Amino acid sequence: MSPLRLFRRGNDSDAEQPGDGDFEASTGRALERTRSSWFGRVAGLLSGGDITEQLWESLEEVLIGADTGVTTTMEVLERVRAADPKRAEDVRALLRAELIALLRAPDLDSGRASAGRLWGAPDAEPVRPPEVVLVVGVNGSGKTTAIARLAYAYQQQGQRVICAAGDTFRAAAIEQLQQWGERIGFDVIAHRQGADPAAVAFDAVQAATARGYDVVFIDTAGRLQNKQHLMDELAKIRRVIERHVDRGPDEVLLVLDATTGQNGLSQASAFTESVDVTAVMLTKLDGTAKGGIVFAIASEFGLPVRFVGTGGGEADLAPFDPERFVDALLGEPAPAEA
Ligand code: GDP
């Protein structure tokens, strides 16, 4: 039997979810700041009946202020306007639909060069284990914590997880992953500081194949000083994976810190230019008042957000669902006037 497929997303919002958490509630809690400071204002703006030029300007201001990005905001509002809404509540419904469509677009883009094999379309062929996930992102983005959370979620589903401590540049990164491994109970392959990351990946994938692990997570260094170096390193790790499992990584997960806003997006481009990123985990959503960055990632990078980090613990992870996310942001529609 093929291994349990975790985190299947796509259009099937009822797909089986990992762990026993209430993801809707935790996403809602993580979005509280964003909602109270930015998107809550959208609800306020749209609670009046009439549509004025001032309304469009205020919507623009709110969306840009929430890190949605200027281009994305303009495009979304233009499409809403083009639908010729007559009342503010129509604007709300159109805006909701546009934002959901924006977040779904990366999955519907069949021409996307790099679609992941694990968390994408529900009808994707199961892969032969071990599933291999390469994890990239700048230092401090929450990469190690992200790996620990995913490992925890997979283990909750009875899968055996092994991780490669591939950020060999920092001794602390190796130790941190080992500590998470001890705490949660997943195995970690680590070499000494300064070792070749591809050699660590090699050992981890080899161990996974030989000893029947279900999933391998490969941590990588998050230095951006030298993009050529980053590209070479990631290409070498990819070749190591290909040698063992006859294919590249099944997912390349980019971990992004939601609190870094537009600055985080420019860091992201360094990674998307170096490796075929297939999925995004947005961490620290609980720590920002500007969750609009989710929309910028989808529209500017064409990348699907698959997970959000909702706190610092191992269980603070929620699969990302466009519809639920937008509903949590916009809140309930205003009650119809009597
Ligand atoms: P790395 O350098 O990219 O591996 O980052 P770490 O995994 O060490 O995380 C950096 C810090 O961010 C740690 O203190 C984490 O506890 C914290 N962190 C990571 N993800 C989240 C999140 O989703 N929410 C919050 N509040 N803190 C997070």
C-alpha cells in the first residue's frame, strides 16, 4: 500500500489533515493581529451600503499596508471594479472571490515548471518512498522549527522520519536540529560543522532507502552572501538525491518569515532563482499584523503556500487552505439590513 498521503491540498478542502489539531481555529488565532489591524478595516469599510471613490482608495491603502504588495493590490482591485459591483457588500463578495482565486492560481497553472509531488494536486501519482523534501530559507526564518513541525506532523500519522542537518555552516543549526530530534523522536544525520552538506544529504537519503524511512527532510544553509555558492550547493544536493531515488526532491520547501514583509520577498527571490521551489511555509504568522504577504507570494512568485506557522511549538503548524484563510481574514459578512 502506498504511504499515507499527508497534507494533500488542491481543491479538496476536506482532504485528510495531519495531527489532531483544529487547524481552522489555529489559523484564525494566528491571524488575529492581521485581522484586527488591517483586514478588519476592510470589513469596516464594506459595512456601509454605497460605493464611493473614497472606498476604493481606502481598500487600496489597507491592502498595501498589509504587505499585499502594490502590483497585486492594484490588479485585485481592478478586477473587482471591472465586475461593476453596485453595493459595498458586493465588493466584499467579489474581493473574497478574487483573493481566493489568487491563492489557488499557482495550483491551477499547469504550465508551472516546478510542481511538487507531495502536497499538490490531489490526483498526483504517489511517489515511491522515501519522500524527499529539501528545505531552504534564510537563517532565522524558522527553517529548523519548520522541519521539526513537519516531522512531528508526519510522525503523528505513523510515518518514519529522518532529517539531514545540512546547514553545516552553523554548529548551532546542527545542534538545534538534533535537539528537536531528541525531543520529538525523529532521527538526525549530522556531520561536523564545515562538512559538505551534500555528503550529509547523501548519508540521510542512503539511510532512508536502506532502512525504510518514509520521509527525509534535508536542512540547508541559509546564507545569501554568495548566490552562486548557494546555487552550486543546492545543485549538488539535488544530484545526490537523484542518484538514490531516481528523481529530484519531491518538494522544495521555501520557509519565509511573515514578519519580514516585502524584504522577505526579495530574499525569497534569491532562492527561487537558485532552485526550483515548489512550496512555501509562511512562519510567524502569529507575530505579524500584516498577513497580506500571502497574496504577494502567490501572485508575484506563482508559488503555492502550503503551511503556515502559528507559534513556536512543534504542533504550531497549519496546512494552508485558501478559502479558510481568506474567510478568517475577512471575517463574517455584515448581516443583511432589515
Ligand atoms: P532558522 O534559523 O531558520 O532555522 O530558524 P529557527 O527555526 O531557529 O527559528 C527562529 C526563531 O523563530 C525561533 O525562536 C523559533 O521559535 C521562532 N519561530 C519559528 N517559527 C515560528 C512561528 O511560526 N511563530 C513564532 N511565534 N515563532 C516562530
